[in-house]
Amino acid sequence: MGLSLLLLSFFTFVELNCENLFDTRHDSLKNDTEFLPTSAHHWTPYRYWRKLNRIGQEIVSCGMLDTLAVMPDMVALTEVENDSVLVDLTRRSLLRQAGYEYVMTDSPDERGIDVALLWSPFAFRLINHHSIRIVPPKGFRPTRDILYVSGEVISGDTLHVFVVHAPSRSGGERATRPYRQRVTARLAEAVDSVRRTSLHARILVAGDFNDYSGDASLKTLLDHGLTEISQGAKGTHGAKGTYRWHGRWDSLDHIFCCEAWASRLATCRINDAPFLLEEDTKYGGMKPRRNYQGPKYLDGFSDHLPLVAVFRL
């Protein structure tokens, strides 16, 4: 079988938290002052464009052959600020030759953080998309919308994709737990709604859930017939999770799918390419090469590593 036919037999899906991918312009309707040229972070155009190309390099490295010629077919992104950032990422960074199309949310998150889905037009044809608003519990700030996208993959199947960025644990895990459970409960309702329309729907769910495998919020998705294909995923250079906190590897990022697509899974791994890692001088070992530590600029990539799932079509 020729290389082109072989590649058409697989579908590569990536999930990545970009770690504060903001532009350098102030949005008067959002609290984005932390990432401006005049802020303590000194978020200058130079640093912004460097970050865009860093994220581009990270996405390229998730492809089957690690080149612009063979890119991931679909990429779910969290922590991206707005449409102008996605235009710059897909049209003006080193990703511009990939020809990615995208849709994203326009959430009520106070900082302006949103989620997005990129795809190759050679691998996916958009049919529909919309945002799913989460009503916050009393006393909580608004969070990110869930992004829903449907389209046709090259096998002819219709694929339904949900991209999630659940509320953080800021303020304490126990205190914020009900909010994350509300997000996954709303997500489960949306999944059930798709299945009522199409009993054997092909479904992918991915994002930063700010919870770990086994936590109550994620059990909700398992109870609604989804399989966590990313559970136990590891890297090839020592990463045992997508995120490292106080020397401990674990995953806040997850990929779930329906049984039909779980049966097609060829592999699910963490992309821990050496250039995405740095030495953890405090706890030993390696950790993700992040872009900022507080206001200190580290000229890195992200504090999360990408998840890469490859499916047989």
C-alpha cells in the first residue's frame, strides 16, 4: 500500500491546552490585562508571535511523520483568547501551510478564554457547530462554553466532537467540584441528545477537565456510555501524564469516545518530545516546558503536554 493510501486509513486527533494563548490587544469587555505589553508579564508582540510558532511546532510534532506534510487531522485547543488568535495561528504562523480550518466559542469567561477545534479540510467536512452555555452555580463566575462540532470524516462517517475546558480548582478542589460536575452533566445531556437523533453516532469528547481519571465529574461521562481512551496514556520520554504538579505526573486532559470509535483506536499517547520538556530542578526528573511561571517569562510552550489519539478508519 502506498504511503498516501496508508495515511488515509488513519485519523489523528490531538488535544492541547495552550497555556494562555492571548493576543497583545486589550479587550474592554474582558479581564485580559495580565497579557498586555504594559503588564507584569510584558506580553509583547515578539513574545506573542514566538508563542504562536511554538504552539505550531508542538502541533506539527504530533503528526504521524512529524512534518508539515503529514499533519494531525484534527486538533482540539483550550486556553485560546479569540478569533484573531486563531487567524494568526492558522494563517500566519508556521502552521499556515497546513490549511487548517477552525471554529471556536465566544464564552462569557471573564478573562476571555475560549476553546477551538482545528481540522484539515482533506480529512473532515464541517456540517454543523454551536456553543453550549453553562449556567454557573450561585456565587461562581461564568466559565467556558462547550464547543460542539459535527462533520463527515473521509470514511463517510459523521463524527460528533465536543471540546471542553472545565472550571479550574482555584479556590479549592472540594469547593469547585460541583461546578465541574455541572459541566460534565450538561455535556452528558448533549451527548444523549446526539444519540437520540442517531443511535450509533460516532462521538469524540476532549479537553482540559481540571479533574483526574476516577474523579466524580469524569465518572458521569463513563455512566453515559463513553470510554476514556486516554486513561493511562504515557509519553516515550518519561511523561506519565499531561501535567506535572509538585513533582507528580497526572492528566487533567482527557479524550473520551463512543464504543465504536474506541474499537478503532490504534494508539493514544502523550507527546513528550524532548523539546517540550525541561529539567525539574526542584523535584527531579522532567516537566513540561511552560511559557510562564507566574510573571516570569520562560520562553517555553505550555504547562500541558498534548494528547495524541490515532484511529483506524
